[in-house]
Amino acid sequence: MNAVGREAPERQEIEALLPWHAAGTLGRRDRERVERAIANDSELARRLTLVREEQQETIHLNESLGVPSSRAMEKLFAAIEAEGAPAPVRRSFDLVGRVSSLLSGFAPRTIAYAAAAATIAFFLQSAMLTAVLMKDHQDTSTPQLASANTPSNSHAVIRFSPQATASEIISFLNAHGAEVVEGPVRNGSFNIRFSADTSQSEVVRKVQRMQSETKVVEFIATKGDQGR
Amino acid sequence: MQATSDEELIGRIASGDRLAMQVLFARHHVRVFRFVLRLVRDESVAEDLISEVFLDVWRQAGRFEGRSAVPTWLLAIARFKALTALRRKPDEELDEEAAAQIEDLSDDPEASLAKKDKSAVLRKCLEGLSAEHREIIDLVYYHEKSVEEVAEIVGIPENTVKTRMFYARKRLAELLKAAGIERGWP
């Protein structure tokens, strides 16, 4: 009884972490703690399967909400056009002040090394930004979504036409109920995903329709086709 | 070639780069839209709100200090906008919506028929949660936010995040039970 009493708070604590464990967002320490507990407690393991069911249906529910119409984007960019460039921020001035006071405390050799490192970082960043501007419209990538574990048959690989503008790409993806989940990957292509409830045959039809829109699409194939 | 980071885009937006704004919008607008839509339950309002969220980003980009990840920042702005929009709705309207959701679960013949399909019932019960519970479940499961990030978006302590998630799941289990699905928890 006492043993159970002592274990209960620890178990409750582990149980409270299960949703984050299922989502893969725990830090290493907590993740290992949960994994150890699950390995030794079949009831906790069972509860984790309940959490996974909830997670799966939450993802399904959110994906079924669809995507906003192009109206949102048009409204935003009309407002931006009307407003002009954002007001300059005083933060940069403060930053210079802060950096100056920080540097005054360092030895000249330390400052020389730091300056060399900063120069390299500056050139690396410039190269990256230039590359983005050169291939501007391809940059509609997004980090992997929570639901990245949806079946691979709802995914496709796409390379956008260099002439397509960002707004055309967004409208195109919205119109076909697709979203970018990763990229750019090889050859500047992107992985896109249709909603989880799209059947494989529907994905094939969608991809065929998308192929015909050559103004925006340079290349598109379902994940399966691409491997062949 | 690695894609430009969100933080780099924000830096470019701060200097008035519209292309960077388009890229950021393309990356995040769908998830922000879904988050807002789950709160306000009105597509047209949700679309207006995401325009406002990204317009705020355009205006505030220079003040972004990178203390939180950009998607977390976006969701925090979106949440504030959604709650402000909800406050404009008369209380009676909100109560009616909440009541309708709860009644649906126990009395709707569709729900009874759907008992065979556990997934469908589970989704219906997720819909039936209060806005507060829906929000935390979405943030954890769909938006993959850590305890710390949820605390930041919702503006509550980390321990409260865990407690709220627990009660949201508990309420979900009650709704499932009312709909005929007993999961043996809590």
C-alpha cells in the first residue's frame, strides 16, 4: 500500500507527459524517463496507445479543416501595399550600443578572432540570402508537420516552374488541397501532401490535373512513381 | 541547399522585403488558419484573422527578438486575435454553440450509428470539447508544441499546461463514455 502510495505521484507525472511523448516534443531526460516507465508498466503502455489514438484523430480533424481561400492572402498583401515598408526599429541602435560595451571588456586578440568569425558568418548568410532570391518562388517549404506520419500515398514530389510567382504557387496548392511539408529537397523539388483522407486513386487524379498546369508546375509525381 | 530559416525571413521582412513575407505566409498560413478556425469556428472570420496576424508580423518584425520560435510567435498572435474576435460575440451565442456541441454527443442519432466507427466518434467528441480544451489538445497533438511553447502561447505556467491537458483528456474520456465508448481511463 505504501509502495503504491509512493509510486502513484511518479506515475501521475509520467502519465501527464504521455501526450508530449507521443508528439515527440519531450526533452531527452523526460523522454527517457517515460520510456523507462512504459517498459515496466503495461497499464502506462496501454494508456499511451489511447493517447496515440487521440493524437491521430486530432491530426485528422485539423487536416479536414482544409485551407483558407486566396482571399486571405489578397487582403494581406493589399494591406501591405497600402501601408508601405514597416517602420524602422530602434533596436538596431541599442544592439550596437550593447555590442560596443560588450567588446570593450575583451582582449584585442579575442576581438580579432570574433571579427574573423563574424565575417565568415556574414558571407555565409549573404550567400544563402542571394540563393533564396535567385530561386525565390521555390521557397514555399515548411518544416515537417505534426502529421508527417500520414500515409506516404497521400504525398507527391513537385518542382515548381521558375516563372511561377509565390502567390501563384500558394493559390495553386490551395486549389488542389495540398500543402508543402518539406523542401527544397533534391533538384529544388518539394514534398507536398494531400489531406489524409484522400484516397490513392484520388491522389493520382489530382497529380494528373496538376501536371497540366505547366505555368506553375515543372514536374510532379506521386511518391510511388518517383521511385520507379 | 537549405531553405531560409524563419528567423532570416523575419529579418528580411523587418527591412520591408515583400518576397520574404510571401514565403513566410506560404509556410505557415495553413496551420495558423486551422488553429484560428478551431477557436472561432467561422471560416470567413478565420481568414480575416490570418490576414491580420501576418499584417502584425509585417509591422512588428523589427521587434522580434527570437526568444521563441517563429511558429510559436505566430500562434501566440493568432490566439490573441481569435480571443479578441470571440469577445465581440454575444455571450448567449457562445453558450448556444457550446450547448449544441454537448447535446450532439449524447442525443444525435448519427452519433449512435457512428459507434461502430470509433475514430468518427472520437473526432466528434474532440469537436465537443470546450474552446480551452480544444486549444490545448490541438497545440500538443497537431501543432506539436512542447510544454514550454504551449505555456508561452497560452500565457499560463508550465504546470498548468500539464494539468489543463490532463483535464482536457479526462473530459474527452467522459464525452466518449457518454457516446458509448468506455476506454478504461481515467
